[in-house]
Amino acid sequence: MAKSISYRINSLIIILLSVVIVSFLIILIIRTNSIERFSSEELEKSAKKEVAQIAKMVYDLTDNSNNLAQKMLNVALNTAKVVIKQKGAIKISGTEQWQAINQFTNEAMEVNAPKLEIGGITFPKIKTFDVKVPIVDEVASLSGATVTIFVKMSSAGDMLRIATTVKNKKGERAIGTFIPVKEPDGKENPVVSSILQGKDYIGRAFVVDQWYVTAYSPLRLPSGEIVGMFYVGIPQKTVEESLRKAIYSIKIGETGYVYVLGGSGKQKGHYIISKDGNRDGENIWESKGANGKLFIQEIINATTENPGVVKFFRYDWKDVGEDKARTKIVAAVYYKDWDWVIGAGTYEDEIFAVRDQISKSLYSLLYLMVILAVTVYVIAIIISTRIAKRISAPITSAAMIAQYIGRGDLDSARKLLD
């Protein structure tokens, strides 16, 4: 009987203690997982907020650079208008033979183009910069921009450069090149289309062999007929030079950075600005993630559909000099005026480094608490066993005394009482 009572008391204490300790450990594990999950969510939110702010900041810097260039070109355009007006009336005096070269395809053709005069000034076919060319050199000197005069060389409206300060790859004046009404993809050239409608064109345009920030205006006969156009512009590379340096200097986390991709045309999917400039010009349109997803195409297609709207992406990426790909979180936004897809990215392993440190500390604490709980549990069992024996001993003694008295064995009962 003594063993039975002691066992029952001991078992009850052990069960209650086990429930308390197991409940405590379960709560601790749940809280640890909850803290880990919460820290992951908050760190990702924080990372997304940071990359979005940086992407938008670069977008705004690009827009400011473009606006400053356009203000300069507005002054240059007005200067050109004044100079041309001062020279006198525009007229066509016969035709002249040209070998016209398409600036997009480099295909050459022989054309008999109208011969343009402005206030009696004609434009000889001067390629060298050693000889001054009227009007274009004057406006260039006054404005600091590159300047071109075009003549409409066909009834369709193709525009031929007959005088310019724009250089070709040989370092000569790029006369004889022309802007076609239709581009190689069959679309209307936005510059020529605008001019033929009698409107100025202000914006980004392809000039000879590179992109420029530009302004164009029609040239009209006294009758109002459009017979050509004039241009002022600045190479986009010149405008973006300081911006490019600023982008190179941006660091997100430990190794994150900002990059720029082309959004359409020949530069679609090509690096315009890469990390430290190491991959500038490289075509990454076909890049795939670990799951086979064409993530660059996804980024460009999604952002170009919504210019100015920041969107988030996650993909695996391997930079030059790295051994393996890492998961990257990117905020991207499309700047339409320059056809730039601006991306700001950081890496998950760097974002969650803090979370991992927190998790490590929490799990260390959890292991310590498990060891402590087991230690307490063992000690409690030992103590409970002793307590159970002390509690059960008087009860067992009383029961035996009662049994002796019931049998009439008073001597034995008296000995237990003594």
C-alpha cells in the first residue's frame, strides 16, 4: 500500500510537471518561429522600401538631367531660329546630286536633292572641321550644342543632312546621311513625322550613330511649305556622364547596386549601365533564373508597360567574379524619355543576415532552455519522490494500525504508535 500511494503521488507530480514544462517549451518554440517569421517579413519590407526609394531617386535624377538638357536646348533652338531669321528668306534653287546614306542601315543611294538657300547662303559639301560652315558653326558657337541643317530630299519626307557639326566615326562632318520617314522596323520616325506635321520635336533621338537629347524645327519657304528642318542637340552620353558616376557610387547593402537596361529597339535587354561599368553594352535579354524564368524579359516587359511605376522582382543572379548565383530583390522603373529601365537591387543573403543572427541567438536560447527544463525535470522527480514518501508514510502507518486494531492485535498497533 505504501508503494501504491507513493507511486500515485509521484506520478501526479510528474504528470503536472511534464505538462508545465512541455507547454513552456511549445510556447517558446512557437514564439521563436513567430519572431523569425516576423523579422523576415520586416527585413524584406525594409529592403523593398530601400530599393524602391533608390530606384525612384535615380529616376528623378535622370528626369532632372533630361530637363536641364532640354532647357539648354530650348535656348539653343531659339538661338538657331533667330540666326536663321536674320539671314533672310529660305528658298530652293535647283537640285544637286548626293550619295545619301541611311543613318540606321548605312545603305547608300544616289539622289537628286533640292538645293537649299537661306538668305542667299548655300551649303557646300564640307566634311572637314578645318573649314567653317555658315549658320551651323555660328549657332554651335553661340549655344554649345551640335547643329544640323536638313533638306527634304524626297516627296515622302526623308531628311538629308547638308550642313552639320555632328561628327561621324571618321571624325568628319556627317553630311550626306539622312533620316528616313520609316525606320527599319517599319514604324514612322518620330522626328520626321513631327516635322512634316509642322511641329517642333523635342526629345531623345538617334543621330548618325548614337543617341542625343535633341530639338528639331521645320524650315519653311515664304509660302509655308516645309522644305527641310534644323536641329540642335547634345549627346546623351555627355548629359548622363555625371549621372553615370553617381549611379556607380550607389551601394545597397554589402554588394547591391543600381543598373540600367535598354527598354526597346536595338538596345532592348542590353546593359546601358552595369555594376562598375564591367558589362556595359552586354546583351542579357535571354538571361534565365534557376527555375528557367526569363527574368530580364519579365522586368523590361512589366516596367515598359507602366512608365514611372516602381515594380518589384525576385530572381537569381551571378555577378562577375562570383562563384554562384544569389537570390536578388529588385525594384525597377521605366524612364520613357531615355528608354531606360532602372533597377536597384540587393541580395537576400545580405538582407537576412540580421535575421539569421537573431535566429541563431534565439535557437541558442531555446537549446539552453531545453537543457534547463530537463535539469529541472530530473531534480523535480527526485524531490517529488522524496516528498511522496514523506506524505505516504503517515498514511501507510495509520492504515496498518487500523488493520492491527481490526484484528485485535493491540500490541502491534501500540508498537507502530510508539
